[in-house]
Amino acid sequence: MTEILDLGTNFTRFDWAIVVAYLVGTVAIGIYANRYVGNMSDYIVAGRSLNSRIGIATMLGSEIGLVTVMYSAQKGFSGGFAAFHIGLVAGIGALIVGLTGFIVVPLRRRGVMTIPEFYEQRFGRGVRVLGGVILAVAGILNMGVFLKAGAIFLTGLTGMSNPNAVNVVMTILIILVLTYTILGGMLSVVITDYLQFVLLSFGLLLTCFLSVRYLGWSEVVDTVKTVHGEPGFNPFHGEGFGPSYVVQMALTAGIISAAVWPTAVMRACAARDTLVVKRLYLWSSIGFMTRFIVPMFIGICALTFLYNDPTASRLLFADGRVVDDVGLTLQAMPVFLSRILPIGLIGLIGAAMLAAFMSTHDSYLLCWASVLVEDVANPVTGGSMSERARITTARVLIFLIGVFLLVWSLWYPLQQDMWDYLAVTAAIYFTGALALLVGGLYWKRASRVGAYLALLCGGLALFALPPVREGLGLTPDRLGFEIREAHIVLGTTALAMTLMIVGSLLFPDRDRGRPAAFPIREGVDE
Amino acid sequence: MNSWLMFWQVLLIGAFTLFGLLAIIVAVGGLFDIRTMFRRVDAQHDADPTDHQSAP
């Protein structure tokens, strides 16, 4: 079991009061928004009424989650300034999507509510069902570590050392998330994401200011030089991230996060028209970049602070280098915050981070539940589900997914590195999805068989997980060389695209005479 | 190493500046957007009352 970093904390009962007041207010908003829930369109995409500014807030409110902040801070802690490359390529990727409308504009023009809905339009119902299952399974598994991250954050920030107390708090939080998610649907998500974005963004910036003032810029730079050396600054350095990792990040953090990951794409579907979609991504590219860089810098500050603390350095560093213990290094940022943030501000930051935690959960819960209803259950039943049945089923699924997440994250002992787990579970979905979206939107000859092959190819991404490779004997000792995770993810992506092309050429759709132009829904371009 | 450090320094300052400006714009503008959003949803319901169900 990972040791708990216990350096004391500034978190007091006053800070707990701040946190509770915020959470209660958030639930009240969700309940209030319930009276606006009408049809499924309202429930899922806020009646397609999102304007650009609230659209940006809700997109970033979901994407700047506690897990992203925790993982990014850990990357800054363990990788130094070189980790900033992830944020840089993420921003460039979103900017490219905003300038070109790559995938998201043609997708919005078709008026679909989900990506699997596009699969049916383009490739048929069977592809939609298979794609929906893969998407939901990958997405729900991807969420499996979120509660664990929340527990580690709470432990570090509040000084809780009793594992049972943390588990109870996590259970209460998932109940709160389920409550306002089930009641309010997308509308309450939009409002709570807005509040969370405002609180978290100003909170993180203030934290960075206080960190630099407390530590000093020179001390921060010198610590990175001492601990990480050249790899702490150069992301292409072979002893650090390396070129293949940078390319993998350009794909996953860049293009995939902006144009293929469902929660971001759903926000595009919720935009008023395609002009708003492009504007959304242009402005959000700033957020896509800074959501990594700002918490990474806090992680670098945590490195500086804890390196000079005798108790922490004994646990976190060995021979002057960061230890290879994910559970321990994930604690670095919250423990650092607990020591430098004053009373009151630490409560606000804690509330903001927990709000980010909940907004991420409710957005993803809504996303995966809607996929299972709209793209699996309803198509399988021949489209005969009534509006009421779909909403009720979505709410039941949200509850069941929440139960699974609670069990999986709190009581199932995860042994994988958190980033590896997230990257692999996401790749199960996006390696196939990218091929279907690019092929389906931009290549008339993309066929159903090609789509099936590309979707199924995503399962190969599991080999990127070290325990899977070890279980199959694919270790450097046996092979004589190392298979890096980045190579597997990039290779699977390339293979999926290849299978889409080859499968489509060898097995073209017989009904190619069907209309290729899909009906443009009202309000697409004004 | 120094050239990389300089690059990341510039990027960091730019990130802080842009993020701060974005936060201010979204915070203020988002309030107006929320009000407009609820007006639009109400208008959609008024236009098609049969498409609205009572929430449980």
C-alpha cells in the first residue's frame, strides 16, 4: 500500500464549511434546473441553445477536471518544464480544429447528437451499436480511476489519513453528482460547469502566483535542473519523454481531445450553428493548452517545495531522482497546496477542485448513459423507445454507472500507472473512432466492413498496458527490445486507418446508390 | 537547456495571460449567455408544448 504523505495541513473547519456550502448550492441548482427538462434534446444538448461563451465555459469546465489537474501536476512534478509540451500540442490541436472545422463542423452540420449516431447515418445500424458499446465501455473504464484521484486529492489537501473516512466522503460525492446529474441533465451541467470554471480558473491562477512568491522563480528552475537535468526541459530527450511520446501527445492531447473525444464533440453538437462551433474551438484552444500548463507548473512548484522538505524528500526522492511510485507522486500537489495556501483560500480551492471533480463526473456520466440509450438500446429495439422511456433509462444507467465507478475506484486495487490506464482505455475507443470519422466524413468510399474492422482494431490498444504485456510475456527481457506505450497507441491508430481503407476497397458497400448527402438539420447555419 | 527554459518561460507567461483574459471574458459573458439559454429553451417549449413532458 502506498504511504501517505503527512506534513500537516492548513485546512480547517472553516474551509470545510466553504466546501459544504458550495456543494449544497450546486445540488440546489441541479434541482432547480430540473423543471426545464422536457424532451431528450433538452436533456442531452440543452436544446441546442448554447452560445459561444457559455459553450466555452461548459467545455472547459468538463475538460479541466480534478483528474486532469492531478495528473498534469504529477506530470509537472515528474517531468519538469518539458511536460509543458503536452499543453502546447493540445492547444495547437484545438486551434487547428477551430480554424479548419476538422471533423466537428461536418459532424455538427449533420445534426447528430452523438458520434455513434453518425456511425448509423454513414455505415448502418450495426456499426452504430458496436461503436456505441465500445465507446461506452472504454469511456466507463476510463472513468474508473477518477474517484481514486479524488480520494488522493482529499487525503493530501485536508490531512485525512484514515482510508475509511476518505471512502465515505467519496461515496457522498458520487451521490451528489448522481443527484443533480439525474435530475438536471445537460442544463444543470452547463450552469455548474460555468460556476466551476470561473472558481477553478481564478483559483489556479492565484495559486500559481502564491507559489512563485513563496518559492521564488530561481529556486524552482534550479530544483528542476538538479532533479531532472536536461530531460526536465527538453521533451525530445531520450532519457525523458522522447520523440515518440511527443508524437503520441500531439495525437491524443491534440487532435483526439478536441475532435474525437465525445464530451468535447457533444459540446459542438450543442452549439447553435457551425460558426459557433469553430469559434468555440478557437477560443477553447487557449483552455486546452492552459488546462495542462497551469497545473503542471503547480506540480513543478510542488517538486521544489517537497524536495527541500526532509520528511517529503525521504519518500519522494531516491538518489536525487523522483521515485517511481504513482500513488506517492500524485499526492505531491495536494500536499503542497495544503501547506502554502492560507485558511479560507484553501477552502475555496478545495471547493473549486471538488466542483471540477463533480462536473467531470456528471458530464461523462451523461455522455456514456446517452450513448448506451441512444446508440445501443434504442437502435437494438428498432427505435421504438418512447421519449419518457429513454430519459428514464438514461437516469437508471447513470445510477448504475455511478455504482460501478464507486466499486471500481474505491475498493478495486488498481496496480497500473494512472496515465497509462487513461491513455489505454481512451485508445480502445479513439483508435477506431478516428478512422470512422475521418473516413466517413471525408471519403465517399468508406464502407461498412472497413468501419467494423477499424472499430474492432481498438482492442489492440490493451497491449499498451504494462500488466497485459507482462502477462503475455512481451517484456524487454524476452523480446530483447522494449515496446513503448506510445508505439502501440500510434501503431494501433495507423492500423485502424489502414483497415478502414483496405476493408472499404475490398468490401465496398452494395447500396452505394443511397443518398450521400445527409439532411441538414434546422439552425445549422444562420 | 537555456533555450528550452526561455521558450517555456515565454509559453508560461503567455498561458497565464491568455487564461486570465479568457476567464474574465467567460465569467462575464457567460452570465448573459445563461439567461439567453433559458429564454430559448422556454421559447422552444412554448412553440411545441406537446414535446414537453412533466419531470418526475
